[in-house]
Amino acid sequence: MSADVTPYTVHPTPQPPVYYVPVRRTNGLSIAAFVLGLLGFAVLPVIFGHIALRQIRRNGDAGSAFAIVGLVLGYLAIAVYLIAGIALTSGIIWAVNA
């Protein structure tokens, strides 16, 4: 005589879904523009910064802040070098004429 026993079914505990956040890579030219701008270069950060911003818009990379800061530092360096060059030239001309 066997009893009518129904076995229990074991259900696995539901796990929450795993979400992976896609990692955006930082544009290398934006970092180069930033570093060269910090070092006081004038033309290279401007060129690299503009190219980096174009690549960031096209590819969706990260690093736009680095590119913008590199651009600002590059343009500031150009302005400082121009003002220093004008002042130096004016000083030389003034000294020669005096």
C-alpha cells in the first residue's frame, strides 16, 4: 500500500537581472590637448582639441571636458605669447630709437 505522495517541486530563487553599463573610452587626443595645454604649448592643444571634439561627437567617446580645457589653455597661451611678442618688439624698437 503506497500512499499518494506528490513530490514538491523546487523552484530556483529568482535572481535580479544583471545590467552592464557600457564603458565609454576617453578620447586620447582630448587628453593630449589637455596635457599640452597645461605644459604651455599654444598651437598643438588647439589643433588636438578641435580634432578630439569632432571625434567625440562622431564616435560618442568621453573626454569632451579635457578637449575644451585644452582648447581654452591653448588659446590663452596663444594670446599670452602674442602679447609678450608685441611687448618685446615694442621694447626693442623703443630701445633702438632712444
